[in-house]
Amino acid sequence: MSNETTSISQPSEQAIALFLQDNDPDKLTDILVEALYEAFRTLEDEIRRETVH
């Protein structure tokens, strides 16, 4: 594991309010899928660093 600090952007209150106002579950699904892809990319990067000798 690296000692780098990862910055995770948090949604603003305004963005949350707009999301709740629109009440569009497809947008939420898109956000969650993108977050999963980002998590998998991060894990893949970590695995690659650990296996290189």
C-alpha cells in the first residue's frame, strides 16, 4: 500500500439538493457505477505496484 493521501471529493450541498429535487435514480446509478470503476482502478494500480519486483 502506498503512503499517499487520496483526496475523495464530496458532493456539495447544492449538488445533493439538485439531485434530490430531480429524483432521478438513473443519475444515482451512474454515480455509483463510476465510483465502483474508480475503486477498481485504484485497486488495480495498487496490485500492479505490489507485483513489480
